[in-house]
Amino acid sequence: MFIDLRLLAGLDFVRGAMHVLGLKQPAHLYLTGIVASQLVSNVPAAIALAEYSKDWRVIAYGVNVGGFGFMVGSLANLIALRLSGDRQAWRVFHLYAVPALLVAALFGWALLFLVM
């Protein structure tokens, strides 16, 4: 997975798309870490973003916050929900995890950009 993501991150069209996001700006990097985690999970998002920025602190905050929200935000969410065997757990999980994503995103923003 790590090798494949690094190769994918190096493709010209991916580089072009990432350049448009303005990842040199910490706020853009933070928000991209959160959104990317919702799409591909937080570990792959961190690997991909590390190809475009060395600001490990902002990447770490973004992808950790991105572990909340939808079940794909963290592969651990998928594993735990699948192990539960309860079909209702998916709905209940999202009732808590999506608001937690919003709260954590604001809290992380404050820690990164207002306090530190």
C-alpha cells in the first residue's frame, strides 16, 4: 500500500491536482488531510500528503481528525464495525462520529492556528 500510494502520488495528473489545492499553506494542508481521510482513510491520506509537504505536524493533525466522521475515515473503524456484527452499529456509529469530526476539526484548527 505504501509503495503504491507513493507511486500514485508521483503521477503528473495527481501532482497537478495536488498543486491546485495549495498545500504549502498549512490551513489548506489541514483541511485536505481531513477530507482525504474521509475518502481513502487516514493512513493512506498521510502517506499521500507526505509527498507534497514536510509539515508533519499539520498532516498529523489533519489525518487524525479525519479518522472521525465516515467509517472509511480510519480503517480501524471499518474493522471494529465489521467485528461487531450488528447492522445497526453502522448507523449509530455515524450519528456520533460525524458530529465528532466537526468538533475535532474545530478543536484541531484552534490548536494549530490559534493557540500554537
